[in-house]
Amino acid sequence: MAQVVSNKRVLLKDYVVGQTKESDMILKSDTIELKLPQGSNGVLVKLLYLSIDPYMRSQMSYSEDNFVPSFTPGSPLKGYGVAKVLESGHSKFKKGDFVWGLVGWEEYSIINDPETDLFKIEDNDVPLSYYTGILGMTGITAYVAFNEICSPKKGEYVYISAAAGSVGLLLGQFSKARGCYVIGSAGSKEKVDLLKNKFGFDEAFNYKEEKDLDAALKRYCPKGIDVYFENVGGKMLEAVLLNMRLYGRIAGIGMISQHNVVEEEPVRYLLSVITKRLTMKGFVVHDHYDLFPKYYETILPLIKNGTIQNVEDVSEGLESAPAALVGMFAGKNVGKKVVAVARE
Amino acid sequence: MAQVVSNKRVLLKDYVVGQTKESDMILKSDTIELKLPQGSNGVLVKLLYLSIDPYMRSQMSYSEDNFVPSFTPGSPLKGYGVAKVLESGHSKFKKGDFVWGLVGWEEYSIINDPETDLFKIEDNDVPLSYYTGILGMTGITAYVAFNEICSPKKGEYVYISAAAGSVGLLLGQFSKARGCYVIGSAGSKEKVDLLKNKFGFDEAFNYKEEKDLDAALKRYCPKGIDVYFENVGGKMLEAVLLNMRLYGRIAGIGMISQHNVVEEEPVRYLLSVITKRLTMKGFVVHDHYDLFPKYYETILPLIKNGTIQNVEDVSEGLESAPAALVGMFAGKNVGKKVVAVARE
């Protein structure tokens, strides 16, 4: 007879309007029989690591045209994570495989369509948690923004907002490796120090201490910005538009400042797009998942020889996930925010 | 001894803030000796046609980072026009040549750097005034936006704002020739009728009669917009962002609604750039003047066989130029606004 175990789960309480709070999520303790239903083509997995990502905020609200589907109140949140296969009804996965992909926020989960939702982890020389970050959605996001959208050239001025976030730290490292002049902004002295001292950013500043973002950019990037990696939106984008150089490129990666507002903040100075001949290009990373093999070929050697570093900010236990998500919007994490649910 | 003639000129009175009015310009009657100064490498020209263009508005205000230099109060405005060479000190131009390019708003002008400012008109089979429009800056603007920026594909949904303006009418014709579904907006019933009945737009609407531009676009482009030719900015751009389809392209050509405002109107819904994977690309047409030979090769046969039509809205006499410019911002013209200063 199959083992019955307790299964902690994080459920969405109700659709969220405005700022999200921990109380928007409910921690529930259920039980689960560790067995796939008869005839299932899915896999039963044990969750190891959860990836905490800003885009999830939009799924917590009701919207008909959410670019990813809204969560269902009363059901677990869903996000990226690393898991171990306990039982498989699918020919491409077997018991003992490690996988990453879209999983429920619950200790044990049945994934009905594993071929769509999961990737098998082939390289075990790096920590498994890296597949929530540098080897997962975060990493390929930075890779696409850098190589497919902006292609900074050596010597160009690159500005990265939310630079101490998981995508920002990778973009900074890619840009330095390319020979760019790199400016980053973040929300604390600790983060700014990290950018300058550990990651070799040429300039970094704490945006919370700047009353006038335009003036700050003029001070830290006096020659202007060729490439902007947009992670923030709103007032930051306005200030950037005033400081872009001719023929500049803006990669629209995310707008973290706009996720917890009821009405999207308007942006001035779009006339600059014309007068400065700018290109602003948005992308959604799952359109580019075919690039994973190429990306792994590039990044795995760089991780192993220490050229590119992965920075993780780990909380322990599924019960810490709601605080981790809410904390991310308050800028609490440095690097990739990970929840360690179980260590195998 | 050289002939001395009267020379009407339109001077900028002072830098303009907000809405421009006819009284911002002064009509002055000077005299001029029809002779180049000793040793000049320039050309003396007689102005025939003036092109009235929205971008000129930005030159009427003081700004250090105007993308084209501000006009000088007390001096004539400067814009595109067609002229005849009366005397030349430059080896590439000779007396009797017809030219188009940047000229002063005055009946007779000395152009000091004709190789930079003027193009020689080689094809005389089309009316000379066409070089203010379809064969001048207007034409190449539409060509670049269409071919270099957006490249609409057959069957795509193309929306053009200010569609009865000179650039808009060309874009509509290019798009119909490509086999696109074309929607246009303009500011009067007369213009809307012209778009639908004369130029075969699939849909057209009067934006002034629409309280809710988002709702209007949903009604006229229920399937959404693949390609938007942006001539307007502000609230129109907001409504378009809500109605773009995935992977849509926006060419930033101009933002006529933003020229006469003191503070640029902010734009919401930029998050759509990311969620819908949009590309918004601005350009300034004089970066692309190397394309003129290729453009003429394409467009001249189409004009001559009647496939593409040039629409002109002509005022008579240099004294009508201030009203023509002010009227353009009130949407008075249909097609290319031209001032006929002299007919050779």
C-alpha cells in the first residue's frame, strides 16, 4: 500500500488588488498518498527548491488578458522549481530523475503534463538549486535580453535597474565580460557595495536615496546610456528615456515597480523614442526556451571555471515562501530568491 | 549691376511655449540683391514650394537637446522646400537647376552649404511640388517606416493614426498594396470618407467623435493591431497599446499631439510592450537619406502609372505659410500641406 504523508501547500486566498501581503496566501497542511492515479501519464514529484519570481504577482490578480493564466483562489500557487521524480507514468521521465519547471507550491505534486511543464536536469556537477536561477528561467532571461534583444558592444554604456536581483546580477556579469561600462541601481547600501566590490560594476547607486532619478543618472552615466535593461518601469523608465543616447536599445524584461499598483503608472518622455531613434523591445522568456541547449553550452563552463557567479538568497521551508514573495517586492533579496523546501 | 527685388520673409518672433499661433511668426518685406557674395560657394535660389511639417514645431521652442536645432528669433524659419537656382558658386549646381531641401522661409535665399542642404531634382516628369511630399522627406519617411521599421506582411492588421496626413496617406497606400487590412483614423468626416472611398482603407474613423479610443479600436480592429504607424502619441498610443497583438511592431514616426503641449503627456500601459512582446522603434528620417535612389526607383513608376497617388493641400503665397503651419496642428490639411510661393 502506498505511503501517506503530510503535504504542506501554499494556496491563494483570493485575487489580489494592489500591494500583495503574506495574508493573501494560506499555508495548509494536507495529506497525500504517494502514488500516481491508475493510468496516469504524469509524474509524482517531491519539491526541493522553489524559485520566487516577480511575474507571479500578475497571476495573483484576476485578469482576462493576463499573459500567463491567473491562479485559482483556493488552489496552490504555481511557479518554477526543482523537484525529484518519485514515480513516473511518462516514458521520458523515471523515478529518481531530477527535474525543473512549473510546479505547484506544495511539498508533493502530481504534474499531469510533464513534457510541457518540466525539463530533465542532465548536468549534476552544479548545485540543483541553480536550476531555479542561473540555469533556469532567470538565466535564460538574462541571456535573451543580452544576446537577442540588446547585443551591447564593447565600450558601450549599459545601465541595469534592479541590478542586485537575479537577472540584474547576471546581466551585469555578462556586460562586464563584454567590456561594457556598467552602471547599476539597487535599493540598499549593501546591494550597491556588492555590485561595485564583488561584481565590478563601474558605478552603482541606491535609487531610494535619490530624489531626482534623472539627476542621478546624469551623475552616474554622464555620457548617457546605450543599453538599458528594464526591470523596473514607471519613474525609472522616464528618467532613463531622458538619458538615453542616440540609437539606444531598451530590453523590456520586467517592470517590478508596476506589479503591485492598481493602475499602471504613466510614463512621460516617449517622444525620446523618436528623437533619439531608440528601440524598445519586450519579450517573454518562454518564447525562447529553444535556446536552452545553446545557453547551457555557453554558461556551464563559465560557472564551473568561476567566471560567472550565481548568487542565491535562500529561505528554508515551504512555510517561508509567502514572506519570500512579498519580501521580493520590498527589495529584500540579493540575487536569486530561492525557497529550499527539502534537500533531497 | 544686380537686380534688387523685394523679398518677403517669415521670421520667428520669439521662442514658443505651448500652442503655436500665427502671431508667433512675423511676415516681413525686405529687399535682396539677386547676386551671390564675392567668392561664395553657395547658391542663390528662388523659392517655389514650401513643405509644412509637424517636426518644425519643436524648432520654434528653445531647447538644448532639440534633435534638430532651434530656430533663431528674428530670423526666418527653415524647412523643406523646392527652389530654382538663380546663381551658383558651387560646381555641383548650376543656374536653372531645380532643387529641393532645407531652405529659409523667404522668397529668395542664399544656401551656403548646398551640398549638405539640397538635392538636385533629376526627374522632371512629375510636378515639382511633389518634392515637398511624396518625393521628398514625407515620402522617404513613409518608405522607411514601412520597409525598414515595421515590414507589414500580407494579411496583417495595420493601424495608421493621422491617416489623412501626408505620411499617413502614403502608408495606407503602401499597406493596401501589400495586402494588409488597413484601419485609419483622422479628425473629420471628410477625411474619413476620403480614406474609405478614395484610398480603400478597410475601416476608418473620426477620432474626435470617439470618447473612448480603446473602445473605438476594439470596434474597428476587433482582432487587434499587428502594425501601428505612430504619428500622434499621447492618449492614442495608450489605446493602441491596449489593442496590439502579440509580436506587434510600432514605428515611431511622430507624435503630433505632443508638439504643442508644455509638458509631454504621459502614457500608460507600457507593460504591454513586455507582455505582448512588442517592438517600438523610433527613427529620424534624415538618417536614411541614402535610401533615396532606391526609393525613387520604386516610387516613380508607381506614381506615373497611377498606383500611388499624391494628395496635396496647397495654399498660395508665402504670406499664407504661418496659417498653414498653425492649421496643420488643428488638423486642417488633407494630404501634404504645401505653400506655393511662386510657380517658377
